[in-house]
Amino acid sequence: MSLMKDSDINDSLEKMNGWKYNESSIKKIFSFDSYMDSIKFIDRLAEAAEKANHHPDMVVGWCSIEVTFTSHDMGGVTKTCVDMAKQTDAVY
């Protein structure tokens, strides 16, 4: 697996709703009607991440979760990061 070019990352994210690219990661904030809905989302995302063996950083807020993908091993964004962002949208 190799790092994606900035242009390829931006092209991929243009087709996705709300994901932002910043230096070495992609991130999105997800909003929920209740705190417990956000926690249930974390559980669903954790299951998908475990299956893919590519885990996001998640920040829990009040009725929101900020999800960030990067390849810590590679030091930037890979195709797997983008694929997991798509999976994250699917479990939302």
C-alpha cells in the first residue's frame, strides 16, 4: 500500500459528502439526535474498522463524532483510508 497523491485524494473526496483532506488525514464530523445514537455509531464503525484492520481516530462530542483516517504506518492517506471513509458513510 502506498500513499495517495493529493490530487487523487481530492478527486476521491469530491465524490463524497463532507469529508475534508488536511495534510496527512481525511476527516468528517457526524451529527446525531442523541448522545447514545453517536455511541451506537461508534460501535458499528469499530466493527467495520476491525474487519478491515484500519482503525480511525474518533473524538466524541455532545451528539457528534469526529472521524479521522490516516495510515499511521505510512504517514498519510492511502486508498484504504478512502475506502474506510466510504464504509463510515455507509454505517452512518
